[in-house]
Amino acid sequence: MKNLKVLTKCILGFVVLGLVMSSCSDNDDNTAIDNETQNIAEIQQSAEIDQIDNVLGDIVVEVYEQQEGNLGRMANASSASFIPECVTITVVAQQNFREVTVDFGTEGCVVQGHLLRGQIVFDYTRDPEAQQIEINYNLVDFFVDAKNVIGSRSILRELANDNGNPQFTHDLSLTVIWPNGVQASREGTRIREWVEGFGSGVFSDNVFEITGDWTATFVNGNTHSYEVVIPLRREIGCMYFVSGSVDVERTNFGGIFDFGDGTCDDQATFTFNNGTEIEVQL
């Protein structure tokens, strides 16, 4: 009888141990799933910040070039611009100083497929002979598709880079707050080289190639680093990057964000370092 009791205790012990190990395994699986879901969500959010960067850069560059007479020399100047009539542009000129307010209104205005609200206010010192011009801009109560975008940024405009093309070096200091409270900040540098369409009189045929590196910090403390490995091709006629890739690194994962082979669509892929590939809708 004593041996039977001992045997029973041993069996019960193994059962309990098995249940504990099974529970730990289930918890590990759930944690892994949660981590992967979070990683994918942050990749998607980073892609949304890319869209915001593109829209801001396009608008400031286009309005600046319009003001300086580099665009819209046609009989119907409005045909040269992608900015719709619902946007109000106000210029305050003092000698060579310019302050430009681009107002999308409180109800919003659709620009390049995005609903924008609020204002972009930028200023610069005008000098037609200068090789470099610094453009500083602030975002005032600014929203892109219901996402609140906060930042004061600068752009260095170079008349010609080593390739002979106009170039814009963007400071990427901004914070994005989603309607559900998710928040991310981006810091770094994005270099936008104007490779096609400059001086044509219209903005819709322009093409930029973008390089640079930056970091994104999420409100949960996660930080991602990004480095462009193949220049990102930005065709103004398309809402999205049509090609190029970015290396993404974080503490517990990394991979390559690829924007495709030149087709204008809202699809990209992310390939984790372990070879797993997922599709990302931009």
C-alpha cells in the first residue's frame, strides 16, 4: 500500500509538471504571437509616416518652387499645380524675406488622396543667386487622414547637387498621433533628389529619388532604425513609392521593406531576417 501511495504521488507530480510546462508553452506561444502582431503593426505605422513625409515634402517643395517662378510659367498657371483650389496660399513679403501659409481649412481638403486639415507655415530668405536656401516650416493644428502631425522642420534646398540636379535635404523631426492614441516620433534625414521633370512647367511629371536614414520611436518605447539601401522612387503622379527598399532594424527583429519594381500601387513587402515575408498595404 505504501508503494502504491508513493507511485500515485509520483504520477500526480508528473501530471502537474506536464500541465505547468504546457501552460508555459502556451504562454510562450501567445507572447510570440503578440510580439509578431506588434511588430507588423509598427511596420504598418512606419509606412503611414512615410506617406505623411511624402505629402509634406511634396507640398512645401511645390509651393516654394511656385513662389520662386520655377513652376507654373504657363498661360494657365493653375494647371501646373497638383494642389486643389480648396487650399488657400497666403504670402507675406518683406524685402527678401518670405512667409508662406498653406491653409487646408478646418473641414479639410483632399490632396494626393489624403484629407489634410490645418496649416503648413514656412519661411525663407529669398536669394535667386544662392546655391543653397534654408526653408523652415511649422505645422499648425495639422492632421493627415485623422492623424495629428506635430513638428517644426527644415529643408535645405540646393540649386544643384553633384549630379547637377536640384536637391532637398529634409529634417525628419516630427510626431504622429493616431486616433486610437498610438504615438510615434521620427528623427533623421531624408535627401530628395529631383531626377526628372525640373523646369518643365508642371509638377505632375516630376520624379524624386530619396535616400537617407532615420529612427522611429513608439510610445511603448520600441525604437526602429531605418536606412535606405536602394533609392526610393517618388513619382508625383503616384501616391506611393513605386520602387526602392529600406533596411529596418530593431532589438528583436529586422528586415527589408521593399516598395516594388516600379508599379504604382499600395502594396509593399517586408522580409524578416529569418526569411519570413509579409505583404504590407500602404
